[in-house]
Amino acid sequence: MLYQRSSVLFNEAKKYIPGGVNSPVRAFKSVGGSPVFASRANGAYVYDEDGNKYIDYISSWGPMILGHAHPKVVRAISETAKNGTSFGMPTTLETDLAKLSLSMVPGMQKIRFVNSGTEACMSAIRLARGYTNKDKIIKFSGCYHGHSDSFLIEAGSGVVTFGTPNSPGVTKGTAKDTLISPYNDLNYVKTLFENNKNEVAAIIIEPVAGNMGCVIPKQGFIEGLRKLCDQNNCLLIFDEVMTGFRLAKGGAQEILGINADIVTYGKVIGGGLPVGAFSSRDEIMNKLSPEGSVYQAGTLSGNPLAMSAGLATLSELKLNDNIYQSLNDKCSYLEKGMYEVLGKTTLDFKINRSGSMISLHFCSEDVTDFKSSQKGNNEKFKKYFHGMLNEGIYLPPSAFESYFLNDALTYSDIDFTLDALKKVSKTI
């Protein structure tokens, strides 16, 4: 395929935008080459500035669960925009989306809207600290909760070693309050509690991880975290920015049968517009300003365009809950096909899947945490990514990201994808 215009546009963007992009993964640094510049999208397809068409397996990194430019979502945004795009005042749209969201998820009584998943997770941590009067948090290597300082901490060398900042600008003081555990290692978490008695405000976790590829929690892991939180007067925060309203109406909480104390949302809840949210029980949420003393605010929070897009998307998902079965079936079909194609090669590979999230790793050992995900052959992934791109398949441009299917995707699209994989697998 020709990417001439995309290359020119990228060089132009780099003059004015750091790295030419407004989110690092878009720059193709982990796979090489110049990023593809999108011009439009519809249904399961994205079109670039060179006129190339791609079957889209990132769905804008998750939110486009119904497909691009879904008529009901587009109509809702258009109709709302006619009456104004922002007021800095409350609207009924905020209440309507709050009621709808809370009706779909277990255990949550109130919700606050923000502008991104990062904001949602950052605010959830502040709320947990304010509610418990404790400072430290536990997070897991490989789980991404946005770019707030608390979350940009890498693991220390042992359970008594504090993590260290993995981005300039993050203070050592922040790192001291962030304890790191490997994902799927309950014993490590127990030791962190033992070494930090009565100091941990919250555990924050992606209940199904999506930023080291798709990684599924081992049997008993999430249940064990729930028990440890109860024993240590600590809050369990589910970061469901990816999984919320995607894996099921009730997200990972519904799938796993485990209720968190605070849940964060993004992506699907905004229908493709910038939205985040966090929710909890009354006694926790009532700690938020203006009702309580924990401050959180945002000029564009509850923006009417974003609220209308979220309302249209969640209404469709609630009305047609067969969408989840449809997505699961399609992703299962893709997974089975990938096993059949790659199983006929000499390639080492592992496939992880949960609902409509899936990832392919070029390695021989199971991918259960960040350490094992790093053992994948990145050179093979680069060949795979660019090979599929040339065949008209747009995949995440990183070995450490999950695919996100959308319901506009057809079985013919998946068959086309598997045919492309047959060709590409011979070149890896």
C-alpha cells in the first residue's frame, strides 16, 4: 500500500507536535515506520489519507464498540450540538447518563463524570485516600491507569524496595507512596500489606489487563485481592476504562462476580468522545466536593456532546444485550482461526482472550503478567504488524496492547483477516 501522504503529514506534524502525535503509541515507534493518518471511518473500517481501507481492530482503543460513525450516536451528537456545545452548567444529560450507567453495573450508587480515563483513575485514588485517611496505594506492573504521577512508577527490586519513577517529572516522594506487585501474584500483595501495615489506602487494578496485551486474572487472584482489602480496611479499585461496558453490561465486575469499592470508566461510556467516570457507594462518593471535603473539578466535565454520545451508546448496549454475545462469538471465531493458521507454522505463539479483547504474543510461555509479556519476540511482531497493515488490517502498533473488536465487524471481515494472516505468517 502507498503511505505517501501519511508520511508527509507525519513529518509536518512533528514540526508542531512533540513526536508528531498526541499520544505516544500512535507514533509507531515500537513497530517502526510512519504512522497512518486517518481521514474517516465507518462501521468496521478506517480509511487513511492515502485512500487505503483497513479492517479496524483497535476501535479507537476500545470506545467504538458499536462501530465507527454509528447512526444513533452521530445523530445524538448532532442534535445536541444544535443547542450548544458547552455551558459550564448542569444539564439533564448528565443525570440521564448517570442513571443509565448505574443501572447497568453492580454495586454502584453514584457516579462522577470527568474528561478521561486518566482523570477518573487519578480522582479515584484521591477519593480512596481521603476516605481511608491513608496514603499508599498498590498497583501492578504492566497495568496502565493513565499518565498521572502515581501511576508512572516502575517496580523496585523487592517487596521492601520502593518503586522508582519511570518518567522524568515524577517525584521520588510520589514513588514512596506507590507499591508495585507483579500481576497474578497474590502472595506478593500479602507481603506488601505485611510490610506496610495500616498504610495502604487502595489497590488499583485492571481486572482484565489490556496494556501488556490482554492478560486474564488467574483463578482466585481477584477474589484474593477482595479478601485482602476487606482484612486491611483498604479499598479495591477496578480500573474498567477498557473493560467497562465492553466485556458485559456490568463490565469485569459482572464477568468475575466480584464487586469493587470504586470503579473507573472511560472509552465506551463516552461513545468515542472524551469522557471518564468513577463510581462507588454512597458513603464513599459523598466524600466528594461539594458534598464532602475531597476536591475534584473540571470545566468540561459532563460536556453535553460527550454525554449524548455516551447515552446513545449505552442505550444501544442495554437495549440489545445480544451485542455482547455477538462480539464474544466473533472474537472466539477469530481466536480459533488464528490458532488454526499459526498452528501450521513453526512460530512460537500464545493467544490471550477475554470477550471482545484479544492479543497475540510471539513467545512459547504463557503470558500471565508483565514479565512474561516482555518475552515476546518483538522483531517478529514488527513483521507481523506491517505485513497485516499492507494487507489492509489495522492492528495495535505495539505488542503490549489488546485488540478491541467492534460489532460492525462481519465474519467475512474476519475471514479476510485470517486469509491475510496465512500470507503474512509465511514471512515472519
